[in-house]
Amino acid sequence: MTILNLKCGQTEFPIRIDANHVTLITSKPVESKLSEIEIVRNALHNPIDSLRLDEILKAGDTVAIVIPDVTRAWQKPSLYLGVLVEELNKCGIDDDRLLFISGVGTHRKQSEAEHRELIGDDLYARIKIVDHDSRDDSNLTYVGTTSRKTEVFINKLALSYDHIIVSGGIVFHDLAGFGGGRKGIVPGIAGYKTVMQNHAHSLNPMGSGANPDVRSNLTDGNPFHEDLMEAVAFVNPSFLLNVLVDENGSIMHAVAGNYITAHQAGCEFLRSVDLSQIPFKAEVVVASCGGYPKDINFYQATKSLVNAIHACKLGGDILLLAECNEGLGNPEMEAIYHDFETNAQREAHVKEHYTIAKFFAYMTCVWAEEYKIHLVSSLDKDVMKRVGIDVYDSLDEALHVVHQRYDGAYHVYVMPSAGSTLPELTGEEA
């Protein structure tokens, strides 16, 4: 019997691991003799399918660097951006020729403290940083329309710079297949209309629920991803820097260069590390998002819930540790929970008035019908009860409820970093 601590926000809850009926789902360890800084610098010096930065840029050029928002602070942008800026300075690009633009997509604006958290005090004092505003039409430029009719509007300020470098981290993404790469541009610095039209591909065009071709670890034939690729081609970023972070929060790998093929190389590395094979689905899955900021709100936490679902039997129990200190993350989610009595009504509304938040709120209700979902969280218990999700103050309390449901043997999967690790079924059930 061993004890493992699972993160929930800024705190931890212990869980006892009995090898007889409990299995850990974790990422594969990656050993490197390089420091995190050396990993990033090595990627920049060895770009994939691209010239080096000193061959792309000339002294005095202006460079807009697209960075993530605070919900992705776990990617350690303050570290990798420090290395990137050092390289840009060596190319003759002074600090006053640089701009950090936080690709918040449709997320909220950030505070000064959050900007400092993202880029660190040194870079904050040296280089201008702004948040993208997807709803400010005056700062958007139309660049084209994809074959799937997504009208692409991009941040005008970013487009005014000589070069755009897109940065971020690569993880599995429940809609786009993978995060990172092109997602830094769309939704990162795209218009609200663009983001909603693209994300609407998440709905099943032939029936109810989600589009079966829009899911984690899938890009070929994924209309969400393919539409993204068309949209970002109108921008054609000059360079990409993406990192991959291990379960301990350390940068384990980085890719740089062509925004398409360097990202693809990073995705292949991610598959080799964070795709965890399981022989069967379990009756119970205990999953932690990985703590703050991956569980900053319920909207972000649903990404971990999706990964946990991959390991759970239909009708089974999922215990998700998600502090959600900023609540649901979007008032539209509560409206979907509160204003409709059935999932059929919710789906009809989402199809007619699509937004990302409404879609995930609707899908949460669908998942709550298919699985028994328990949250260890600070979310309002009455709000979540309407969805069919029980909220508990501690992991022990939730585990006690689940244990009473089963009479006899049952198997438990524990996912300490469900926001990163994706289970893949390989046994007879696959």
C-alpha cells in the first residue's frame, strides 16, 4: 500500500494505492542530460524545416511574439521566452522592436500580476505585453475564408509587425487533436466570429452529440483541425517555438521552426510520452487535472474530464479533482445548466446559438448521463446538482460514496495528471 498526493488547485489530497485493484495511468518518464534552458536553446538552434532565426530576421525588424494566457502558465513561458528573446537580441532585434501578445482567444483579459506571471519580472520590465481582444472589431483584419466557410479575422496589431513568432505548449486537445502550433493563432489572436465558426465543427453534423471525428490525438480527417490549418495559412507565421512539459512541471522537450512540421514533430514526441495504453476500462477513475492553473475553472477542467472518460466503463464513476477557484469560467455554462430541462433542449439551443462555452456545458450534461461524475471542488453544489454532478469537499468523502456503490471487486484507475495524459485502449474492448 502506497500513498499518492493528487493536486486540487493549490492543495493536495492523499489517496492510498492498493496494487491489487488500483492502476496508475501516467506518462512515460523522459530522461535528458540538458537543462530546461538548454532544451529550448537546442530547439532554436536546430529548427525543423526552417532557416535559423538569424537567417530569417535582419537587424531592426519588428517581431510580434504570440504567447499563451494564464491558463497555460504551467508551460513555463517565462523560461522559454527568456531564451527566445536572448536569441532575438543576438539577431539585432532590440527589445523595443518586440511585442508580446497574449493569445487569450475568447478568454477574459488578464491582470498585471498575471502578465508578470506569464513572462517574468525581467521581460515584463523590458518588453511591451498586450492581451488580444477577440471582440474588438476595430483591431481585427479580415484575411480570408476557409473552404468550410470560416471567416478569418486576425489581430491587426500582430499583422502590422514584420514577423509573427507563435509560441506555446503541446498537449492532447479534445477538439483539435493537439494543442499548440496553429492554435496560437486561431483561436489565440483570432476574432470571436472566427473562433465560433471554427469550433462549431465540434457538433455532430449527422446527429446528436459531439462530432466523432473531432477528438484528441486525431488530426487526419478532423474537420476542426483541418479548418484551423486553412485559417492559419492566411497568416503564415515566420517561426514556431513549442515546449512539452512533463508531469513534474519541467520542460522535457521543445521544437522550433516551421509552424506546421515542427508542431507535427512535437505531436509525435507527445504521443510517445503521454499516450498511455490500458488493457481495459475500469469501473472507477480518479483523476486530477494537475492542479492550478489547469483547474482554474470548470471550462478548463473539462479537458481532464474528457481524458478520464477514455479510461472509464460506460456507467462507471469518475472522481475529478478540480478546485475551479474562478467558478465555471463562463456565465453561458450556467445558463445551459439552468435554463433547460433536457439535453435535447440544450442541444437544439447550442446548434442554433453556438458558442464554445455552451457546447462544453451541453457535453457535460451528456457525460453526466453516461457516467456518474463526482467533483472534489469549490463549485456551487446546487448548480452542479442540476447537471447531475455531485460536488464534495474532500477526496475521502467522494471515495466513500463510490465505495458504497460497489459490492465486490472493482478496478480503479488513478490519473495524477489527467490534463496531460491520454489513455488509449488496446485490449479486447478496443
